[in-house]
Amino acid sequence: RKEVEQDPGPFNVPEGATVAFNCTYSNSASQSFFWYRQDCRKEPKLLMSVYSSGNEDGRFTAQLNRASQYISLLIRDSKLSDSATYLCACTGNQFYFGTGTSLTVIP
Amino acid sequence: GAGVSQSPRYKVAKRGQDVALRCDPISGHVSLFWYQQALGQGPEFLTYFQNEAQLDKSGLPSDRFFAERPEGSVSTLKIQRTQQEDSAVYLCASSLGTVNQPQHFGDGTRLSIL
């Protein structure tokens, strides 16, 4: 079983829509959680860390549910520029990434 | 430099050749990580250094893969006797402190083995 599981999508949503991604992790001792964004043929870029109390950065909201061992990312008012692959990551002995969820925002 | 720097950006080698990939982390970053990313997959952990110490190399796929960071800054990932399945993007990332802190990635080296 992989440390981190993500629905690969693809998610195709119209501009302005709200979209949510979930990611489950298997190690209950994981301490830190992150969302990364990866554009085609580019490196992953840190989008936001995920804090226990949940956190927001503009149109992006990240939440952590330790009891159910999942993290989520909510994107409100989707823009065309949000089209990318979104990778979740958690830490244990190493840094573990999900396979990524592909998002395409359609005009 | 401001970010993580990797070289070369692209490398084409014939099967059986040895290759060396370089990573220059963000100045002052203690931890350095190497990942392998295949098309359509997330980055897969290869190895991790804290300063010059290689703390975890459990992700290296075979003994053909070797990484070093002798002075605690620049790191080299070496692949000996390359095989076609080694073709992938190799990403390097660094972080300020421990494995629990966010990582910042370089552009990656796209390796193609013919």
C-alpha cells in the first residue's frame, strides 16, 4: 500500500467553479502535510502547508483530518491559470508524494 | 543562487553508460533530497542527506545508483551502467531543516537512455 493515495482525476471544471481534492495517508504518525502544484514538464512548487486547524490562502483552503487520515485542498472561483497537477505530500521517515491530481479549468 | 539548481537539464545516454547528475541546493539548506519522477506519477523518493550525512538511501532502486554530498552542499547522483528503465526526470529538493519542513525543488534533469 502506498503511503499517500490520491485520485488522479482528471478533473475538468468550468471557470469560476469550486473544486476539491482529497488525499489519504497511511502513517498515523505523519507530522507535516503539504500541497504542491506541478505544471507540465516543470518542477513541483510548494502551494501551501496544511495545518491542523486548517488554513486559507486566497482562493485556496487546505484542511487536515487526522482521525480519518486525509488532507484536502479546496479551490474556489477557479481560474484558467489553476490548470495543473496538484500533489499532496506527507512526512514520516521520508517525504511521501501522491501521484497527483490533474485539473483542467475550461473557459 | 536563489533556488535549487540542477544540471544538466537534459541528458541522453546510451544503455550501459554511466551518468552523473548535479544538484546545488539553496544556500544554507541543511537537507537535500533526490527523487525520480516517471511520466504521470508523483516524485518517488530516492535518498536524503542532512548536511553531508546520507540518512536514508532506501529508495535507490539498485546498487547502480549512488549519491554523495561530500561537503554538505552540492550533491551528485550517479547512475552506473544505465538501463532503459532509468529514463525519468530526476528531481532534487532542499529544505532548511528536517524532513518535516517544506521542500523546494530544482528544475530537474530529464534523463533518456537509448
